[in-house]
Amino acid sequence: MILLNSFEIIGTIAFAISGALAAIEKKLDLFGIIFLAITTSVGGGIFRDIIMGNTPPTAFIDPSACMISIITALIVFFFYEIINKLENIIVVSDALGLGVFTVIGCRTAVLHGANNAFMVIAMGLITGVGGGMLRDVFAKNIPTVLKKEIYALASIIGGLVYYYTHSYFSDIISLFICCAIIFLIRILSVIYNVNLPVPKFNTNNNSV
């Protein structure tokens, strides 16, 4: 249980960092920075809980994730110049958050009785990308999941791995395997600029 809680804390901090940094890049005030940090870290879980009928969502019952996000946002705010010197910090923290929250979503689905791959993977995907999508929408960016390298696909692959490994390995080992695969796929896709196909034809509308 301690390891599982630590796993969730790491993911919360990672996503809160990416949310806070995105807010600072958009020159939002302190409230905006805290808001995006919280939104990024708990948004996906809220979507998942609502879909699964787990209401009120866990984020509103247990405020620990929100408190961790607030503390993380404040640290990023006051030490931004130091943190910003860390190369690719947003990409790394976002990749880690994606991996952690995908496996948390998959595990939650299994614990609530999901017994088919589609449900487990879908809940993992929603938990993993939901907060980041909200972050990007609030920051007036096209969501990363729709345009950047391999993102949602990494979450789907990780969810598939979790579904087929959790019956054979312990909870912790399955979580680590899934998270590691998602993190590596995401980071490698950024390093080697791997993207899904996009239209090659001219999409400009030249009509008057």
C-alpha cells in the first residue's frame, strides 16, 4: 500500500509540475499556476470516476492530491528560474505523469470489476490524458494528445500491457512494467521525433 501511495504521489507531482510550468509560460498569475497544476494532476481521475459512476470523484473526497499539487505549484513558482534550467523538464514530467496515471486508471477499473480489455485500457487512457487535455485547453493550446509525437498511443500500449500482466505478476510489478513502457515510448518518440501520420494534402481553403 505504501508503494502504491508513493506511486500516485510521484504521478501527482509530475503532472502538477507540467501544469505549473505551462501556466508560467502563458504568463498566468499565481492562482492560474495553481489552478493548472491541480487541473493537470486530478482532471483525468475526475473524468474516470464520473464515467465509472464513482461519485463524488475521489479528488473531492480526499484532498491530498490537490494539496500536493498546490505545494508543487508554489515550489515551481518560487524556484522557476532554477527548475527552468533543467532541460526538457516539461516533457519528462509529463511523460512520467502519463505513465503513472494510466496505470492508476487501469488498476482502478480492474478493482471496480472491469473484466474486458477495452474498459481497462479506456479508463487508463482517460486518466492518463484527461488532465493534460484540460491543461492545454485552458492554456489555449491544441491538446498534446492530438498533435505531438506518440502520446495517447503510448498510454494505450501501456494499458494493454497492464491488462495482460496484472494476472501473472504482483500489483507493484505490473504497475512498474506498464509505467516504464509508457515513459520510454513517450520519451523515445520525442527524442527521435516519431509522429503518427498527418494529412499530406493542402488543407488551405482558397475559396473567396
